[in-house]
Amino acid sequence: MAQTRRRLRSSTVVLGGMGVLAAALSACGSDPDRRCVDRDSYTLGDGYKVVSDKNCSGGSSGSRSTSRSRTTDADWYYDSDVRNGYAEHGTFSRSEAVDRGGFGCSGSGGG
């Protein structure tokens, strides 16, 4: 009976350890949270206005899109706080966002 308990405990530890490892690896490999924002729309206290993702072409940075005779300087803004359609306290640097959020991640190894 004592051996059964011991086996159960050790398997629980192994499974728990594998779960932690899986979480660490998936955090490193995943993309950081991002929002498409208009870089020209910054206001103190609100941040950048969130615009449609189609204004930020693919994964590239700094695209300009024209809609209704207005030019939007749209770019991806990573790891920001979003409130009432505005994003703040983030970064335009994807590699910096990966460094911030990854559990055990380094900037050079992020995917």
C-alpha cells in the first residue's frame, strides 16, 4: 500500500513538472498580444486610437493606409492596456514585447 502511494506521488510530480515546462515553451513560441493603432492619434491619458487590423498590413511595421481622404499611420502596438478603443502602456517593438511577457524567454529565442 505504501508503494502505491509513493508511485502516485512521483507520477503527479512528473506530470506537474511537464505542465510547467509546456507552459514555459508555449509562452516563448507565441506571438505577443498586439493591436493595430494610428500612430498619429496619441492623446495624453488615452493613448493611441485602435483601428482596424486591415490598416496594419501583415506583420510589417509602419504601413500607411488611406480611407475617405484621410491617411492613417497604422502600426502594430504590442502588450498594451486597451480601454474605450484606445491602447496605452505598450511598445511598437515586437522583440521588446517578447522580452517582457515570456516566462523564461529571451529576445533572441522568441518566435
